[in-house]
Amino acid sequence: MERLDVIFILILVIGGFFKVSLYTYGAVIGAASLFDIKEPSKLAYPFGIVILLLSMIIASNYSEHLYEGLHVFPLYAQLPFQVIIPVLLLIIALFQHRKKRQDKEDKMDRRTDIYKSQGE
């Protein structure tokens, strides 16, 4: 029970490895699907190299990493993906729903006009 800090760090490293692995796998599968590539494994090395290079370029030390994670990332990544894009999609969906409802009402009006003209 004296060396819980070592176990805790080991669990964090293993968890971080699995997290990065799953995100990389998702990116490779998503890109393969997007670009209609039959074998996603061909994208694994290019994505791995890009991730490696970006991880070395983005933050050179821990304090810079914290600054970017707390100040830069929320503004340029979280705000667009969590607020702006969902609001835009909601507005688009509302307009589409309104248009469908209007088209449906127009069809109903035409049908009632046809029935009225047949009855006369």
C-alpha cells in the first residue's frame, strides 16, 4: 500500500495509451469511409506519423500544454464543435422541417380543391 503512486501513474499511462489508440482508430476508419478507401490499414502509418509530429510540435513543455489546454483549445475547438455547429444544424433542421410542413399543407390544399371541384 506504500507504492500507490506508481500504480496510479501506471494506470494513467495505460488509460492514455488506450484513449489515443481508440481516437486514432476512429480517425483512420472515418477517413477511410470518407474517402472510400477499401483498406483502412493503409492509412494507419500516415495518421500515426501526423499524430507523432503534431504531439511534438503543439506543446514543447508541460506549462505550455496546460496553457493551450485551458485557454486555446476551448476557444478554437470546443466552442465551434459544442456550440456553433450544433446551433447551425438546429437552424437548418428547423428550416427543413418548416419547408416540409409547408409542402404538406400545400398538398392538402390542392387535394381539398380537387375534391371541391369534383363535387360541383
